[in-house]
Amino acid sequence: MAKNQLSKYLHYIDKASPEWSRSCLYTLLFNSQVRYAGLSGIRIEEWNSSNAKVSIKNRWRVQNHIGGVHACAMSLLAETATGIVFGRNVPDSHIPLIQSMKVSYLKRSTGDLTAVAFLSDEEVGSSMNSCVQLVYIY
């Protein structure tokens, strides 16, 4: 059973569209509501109730002065991954809002980036009042 309106839309996409088109449909749905993600070129590769995989291409619009993906774009990628997996599970009576974010940059980025966010089975089944999430960007 869908937890919220977003889950209902995603359920319709999953049921009514072939698998090869879902990534494009997820991306269009998300970027129509979060315009900055669309402007930056965020693409949703996978999206279900327990995980999300999003990517961004290293292109001029999101590059820094040394030709890598800008730190802000990397943060946007991480926030998008956590936000969409969390947003799919939060009830309509709640507003998903980030409280804090800690980003540790380990090395200079080269090429395109992908972020993956996970929720455990307990977190998916919980009331989603608080949730610890890790995002891996590679």
C-alpha cells in the first residue's frame, strides 16, 4: 500500500511503463517539482522504497574551475538521493525537510558521478520521524 501521494505516482509508473523507460519517467517527475535538480542535470537511475540511485554528468554547467564536478553539485547529488528515498516513505501529513548535512570530500572528482542512498527494512517500516542515511558517491 502506498504511504503517500508520491508513492502512488511511482506505483503507476512501475505498473504501467516498461522497465527501460522508468528512469526517464522518474527523472521527469522529480525534475518537474525540483527545478534546480533539472537545471543541474540530475538523473534518477533507480528509485524504490528502500534505495535510490541518481547520477550527474560532468558537464560545463556543474563544473568547477579545474574541470571536475563542483562541490555544490556533489552535495546536491547526495541530497537528492537521500531525499527521494526518504520522500517515498514519509506520510503525506509530514514534510520531508533536511535538518543537517555533513559532507566529507575525500579526493578531487573526475568524470560523471553516481550517488546511492539506502534505508534499512526497519527504517522503511518506521514512522520516519528520524532517519540516519548514508550516501555513497562514486
